[in-house]
Amino acid sequence: MAIEPLAYRMRPQTIDDIVGQQHVIGPHTALYKMIQQQHVPSMLLYGEPGIGKTSIAYAIAGSSKLPFFALNATQAGKKDVEDIVVEARISGKVLLFLDEIHRFNKLQQDTLLPHVESGAIVLIGATTENPFHDVNPAIRSRCGEIAQLKRLTIEEMELVITRALQDRDNGLGKYPITITDAQVTAIATASNGDARKALTLLESVYYASDEEDGVTLVRDATIASLAKRIGVYGDQKGSHFYNLLSALQKSVRGSDVDAALYYLAHLLESGDLVAVNRRLLVMAYEDIGLANPQIGTQVLAAVQASERLGLPEARIPLANAVVLMCLSEKSNSAYKALDAAIDAIHNGKTGDIPLHLRDTHYAGAAALGHGGYQYPHNTPVGTFGGWVKQQYLPDNVEGTTFYTPVIAGEEKRLATIYERLHTFKQQ
């Protein structure tokens, strides 16, 4: 067999060979039509590993007549960039594919940017990180399109695998292989939308399978053994890791137990227990809040247990915490009220602290007019404790309401007390 990996050999040669990403480069898109007319704009391709960024760049190069160069921003130096600039001057225009573009340093940018701006260099940048967070604005401003790619569907993955099995020049088509449709689907499913993983898994399965009478027989057990961890995604501390954290919190907030556990599983597979625990604690107070005040203590206990246990046992208390939060009553009223107060301060809604609330623990306080505070504990109100009618907010903020209770769980009882106290204030 060829020395190059199967995933490398099966890269699409033209834009018509691309599988998936039809929203970016399908025949109905402006980008497809421009390339067919030999007009290639500079662009950024953003998405997870293995979903087609490099393949699209090479396919565009195959469909265009431009001299093509490929660099990786983690390895390229100023000399590499200068060589491409020289080639652009000679050829009139070149196509540069820059992988990991978010790692492009300032010196490389300064050398390259004027030529991208003039059109001498058509830049296709690829990144796994959010370009609006991690790609220099100077690069972004010179790209006519910023395309977010999607994971391939099972059907698209099956097409990628089938093509590799049938291709006699670059794939496995010239080798006798017995593989069922169900096994193709199993490989596609295990690869989790990552075409490179699918082709790598297929190649590994081929080499790991037994032969009978010159025919390679693929068995279910071989696929299952090689596919154990291939579906895990979410680079630790990368954009997709934070997308997973966001999806976990939103699933808990939406009370979807199965989705929350799914995202928790991916996060724990990434191995960053500290970040997961931090987010779970935030969620306990941000999304459950006063509706179930005990949840903060319960989640903290689960987090501390996970820290003591470490992975993989840490998954057990954390699973309990996630299910509890999903099925708990929910309220965001407390922190929303605080945010409203912060916003009021930032908008200039401030005033002098009432004199009776100011510190009086020093000689001369009375001379400044400080004092007159009424101690609420000296005035019991039923079983509530103590309460007395007096002003607490500054004069020009008095009467402002920041807190709006949510009628859920324990907060329903708190809301009743809040409304009753508000009635007392009006008397």
C-alpha cells in the first residue's frame, strides 16, 4: 500500500469532490460560483479538527489555476512568508493556505498583510479556534468570508468511507475487502463527524483484520476495539472546550438530564476536572439559586468529593450533582437583582448613604450628624424576627426595586415574605 495515510490520499481534488459543508461551498453558494469563475477570495475556515478545513483549501487549489502554497503557522518563519511574497511578485497572484492561523505572529503578519490586501496573495486561513476571539483583526478584515464548518452527518461520513473503499487509485478499492453496510455505519458513527478519524479508523481496521483466501474480512469486534475513544472531542482549553461548558450549563438550565450528562461526559474525557467543577459551582448559584438554596452546599460537596477521588471515580458525584440541578426548581433572581444594582451604579444612580446608616464607632460621629439607626432585632414581627420601618437606600435611589422574585421552589416562600415587607414599607 501507499506510504501516505488514507486520509491524506483521499483529500478531494476539486470543489465538486467535497463531502459535506454544502452551506459553505455547495453548488448553490456564492463561494462555489466565484471559484468556478476563477475568482478566489481570501477567507477564514473555522471548525473542529477533521471536518474539512484542509480538504476545502486543497480542493479550491485544485479548482483554481493559481500557484498553491501551504504553511502551518506554528512552524512557518518570516523567510517562508518572504519566499511566498517573492513568488507572488513573479506569478502575479498565488493561493496560500495557512493552517493554525490563530498562531500567526506579528512579524509574519507585517510581511504578508500588504500583499493580501493588494490581492497578490489569496489567503485561506484555517483555525480550530473562534476567529473572532483568536485571529488578529488585521487578518479578519482582509478576509471576504469567515465560514464556520459543521461536523459531517452520519450519511456524509458513510459516503466518505464508501468512496475510500471503492477508489482504486488512492483508496482501498483494489484490495479485496468484505465489509457490511452496518460496519460502514459503525465506523461513521464512531468517528463523530470527523472525516479524518473515519478514514484513519477504516485504515486501521483494514490492517487489523484477518485474511481468508486473499480476502480481508472485517469483524465487528475489530471495529469496536479500535473505536473506543475516537468519538471524544473538545480540545482542552480551546474554543470547543468552552463550547462544551456552555452546552452543559444551558442543558442543565433547560432541565434536560440526558443532554447535560452527554456534555459532562465529553468534558470529563477532556480531563480538565478543575474547569468542570468551577462551572458546576457557578451553575448551582446562577441557575438554581434561591429556588433551592441547599443545592449550593450539595454541589460543593460533590465537587470536593470529585477532587478527593480524581478521575475516573470523580464522575460519580458529579453525575449526581448534574442530575440534581437538572431536576431542581430554578431561579436566577438573586444575581439578576445584583446585576441591576450594578447597572444602576454604572449609570450614575448613586447618592449619599443615609446618616442613620453611617458608622458611629468613633468619637465625633454625632457631631457629623451620624446616628439615629433603629435596631430591627428590638422590634419582633411574628415568627419572622425583627423589622422596623426606616430608609436604607440613598434619597435619590429610594423606592427603586432591583429584586423580582421567581415563584418557584423555596423562593415561593421567600417571595411571600418579600411582598409582605414591601407592603409594610408602604404603610
